[in-house]
Amino acid sequence: MNKETILKELLFKAVRSSGAGGQHVNKVSSKVELYFNIANTLSFSDQEKKLLLKNLSTRITQQGVLKISSSESRSQHTNKEKAIKRFFKIIEKGLIIPKKRKPTKMSRTQKLKRLNSKNKHAIKKILRKRPSLDS
């Protein structure tokens, strides 16, 4: 993953932050929105694109654009840096191929232990019952 080429493909948009904050919020566009078009990027191979689209499907728009916003700081520059860091973390997680689960078989002794404990538990329950009055 070449970070320089990816950085060139990122689009940024400065927007006014929502919510309370007084006069400063109403004047300054400090919130930063980062856009990355996964579908049309040249930085990743087709296989990597498919993997990203699959793994990040909840974060991607229908057009294949990943949108990340940051409004934590009052500084636009700081918000931009935080958005970039978050973007690369998300991309790294999205490129991880999950290991296939190998089905394992329960050992014979484990089965016997489980059955014995079930049997003991059942006997304990039976012994708690009132004895029947039938003679």
C-alpha cells in the first residue's frame, strides 16, 4: 500500500460543525470530510478493491465512496490529520483477509466428561424430588 499515491486521490471538504459551540462554530468551517472513491482508485488491485468493498460495505456509499469526517478539534488542519489517520486505519483493517476456521472434533474424553456431568446433574435433580406416596 503506497500512502503517497493514495493521499493524492483523497478529496477533502471543509464544512461547518454542527451542534453547540457558540460564535466560533457559526463562523468557521473546521469540520473536515474526507472522500475516497474505492471503485475508481488506481492505488489498489481489483482483488484489493473487492476485499475493501466487501469488508467496508457498511461505511461505503452506493457509488463506492468511503466518507470519513472529523470535527473533534477547533483546527481544520488538526481535523484533516485525524481524518487521514482514521482513514488509513480503516483501510488497513479492510485489507485483512480473515483466516478460515478449521472445524475441530471433540475428543472422546471430553465427550465422556460432558456426559458424566450431565448424568450427575440429572441424578441430583431426581434426588431433590419428593418421594411418591404410592406403596
